[in-house]
Amino acid sequence: MPPLSFPDGSAETSDGDRSVSKTRSDALSKILDVPAFDLPATSPPRRRIPRQRLSFAGQLWTFLGVTVPLGGLVAAIVLLWGWGFSWVDLGLLLGMYVVTMLGITVGFHRLFVHRSFETSVPVKVALTAAGSMAVQGTMLQWVGLHRWHHQHSDCEEDVHSPHHGGDGLLGFLGGFWHAHVGWAFLADPPGLERYTQDLRKSPSLRAASALFHFWAVLGLLIPALLGGLISGSWAGAATGLVWGGLVRILLVHHLTWSINSVCHLWGRQPYRSNDESRNNFIFGVLAMGEGWHNTHHVFPTSARHGLRWWELDASYWVIRSLSAVGLTWNLKLPSAEAQEKERQ
Ligand SMILES: [Zn+2]
Ligand SMILES: [Zn+2]
């Protein structure tokens, strides 16, 4: 594994000493599977990284990305009222939800951010395409921001912690809003591209990530085309676009963002994560295993987030199934001893 350098100037050490494992800097070394490193003794005191707003055009695109799917929900409700319920539309909603959510959970998160298993280049490109259809930015930007989140989880530098909104109810609501979606209106932290230099070495992944807009539009055209072909009508294409495209994007958006907001506020903390990450059953189920977020922050390279039998983890079942047919391999899992050691 090539060594990685980081914008804060922190240096890797080769001792891999578990005694420093409770520093935030160790979180990134866990993600990237490099030896543990400590923050330099001379590092300046922690402060909130000044982050500028996106350009006007950037904010407008983000605003449209957040609100257009909401408009799709309104359209869907009107259509439901006027035209009634259709099994085809429900199938397109669920089918596109599963494919694009897996693109985020299995692809962007567990494969690209955390390297929790290995796979071939064609599968990597397919997962990049599926994740891009969730319309959450390019794969490389998503990975960089999430690695940054793990390195600074719930510290002032975290890109989307709900815990720095201020005092009182307004502070709480402001923090929740920032963690859920407000952060998307801010410019990336400086030097973010250095957090993805391992992935940028692959021309196929650079190209697949850069095709973000193409994949996003394809994610709208596929349900429209299927809806039209199955129903044999333009109306079927329109409702396919609304349900399998816009309403599905709305669902995937808010379920993914809830991991940043809800799962750093409400739930259990069975493991010593040294941050506010929580295991939340509802989002464990709905977000295909991503809601076991406290477990994930403690064992970030694990391909499996729900480690107990009752902690449903659909994304891990998919990774396991792909492994059974030879499409994924070298799945990383924490040992029973490691789990017991971190339990609180
Ligand atoms: Zn987190
Ligand atoms: Zn993660």
C-alpha cells in the first residue's frame, strides 16, 4: 500500500502502536490501512477550519439537486391522487433505490473510502456509475469528504458534525441542518484532493468519476425508459421518471444524509469510538446497513457494519454474495478479540 501524505503535515510512524489508537488522526490510518500515526507535538491548537460558501453557480446547482427531487415527490402525490397506484412505478422505485443505494454503500463507502474488500476494475466502474446515479457529487469528492470526516469525526474540523451549531434549541437545529444538508453548500476543505491520491492513480476510476453528470442523467432516463416500455405509454415513462428517478433520489439523499446527522445524535454506542457516532436500528435497516455507524467508526475497514446477527446489513450480504461468485475477495472483518477489546 503506498504511503499517503496529509494536508495537516502529520507524519506516519511505523510502529503501528495501538496505544495511540484513540487519537482522531488514527481514524484515517485505520481507513486507509496504513500504520498508525500521531499528530505532531507542535501542531497548532484545533480550530474550526474556515470554509467558504460555494460560488453562486455551485450553490444554485446544489439547491436544485436538493429541491428538484422534493418537487418530484409533490408530483408523485398529485399523480397518485389523479391516476392511482402502479406496481410498475413501485418496482422502479425499489429497484432503482437498491441499485443506487448499493452504489453508495458498497461502492463509494466500503470499497473506495475504506478498502474493506477488493474487486476488479469493471466492478469498480459499475459501482462508480451506480453511486453517481444517487446524485451526491463525484465519487472522488465523496470519498475525500468522507475520509476527512473520519479523520476529524465530531471535532471542529469535521465537514458535517451536528455538534457545533451552538447552544440552545436553535443551536441544536442549526447543527442538525448543517450535518444533514447545509454542509453541501460549503466549498470543499482545502487540499481535499490529496485524500484521494490513491484512487486518482487509476485512469479508469478518474474517468468514471468525471462522468458524474452522464451517470446522473442516465439514472433518470433508465426508469423513464423502463416505465414507458413496460406500460407501452408516454404516461408510463413520465411516472417512471417521477418514481424511479426523482422520488428515489429524494429517498437515497435523505437516508444517506441521516447517517451524518441522525447517526451522530441518536442511538447506542456499544463500542468506544471517542466520537458521537451511534448505532441506529432504523437507519441500519433503511440505509442498507450504514446505520450501524458507531461500529463502523470503530472498525472502519470492516466490510460488515452490522456485526451482531440482528444488526441487519444488506450491503454486507451483497458483498458476501458477490464474493461467493468470485466478483469480490479479501473481505476485511474485525476478529472476535478486537470486537471484545473495543466494547464498552
Ligand atoms: Zn460518521
Ligand atoms: Zn466511513
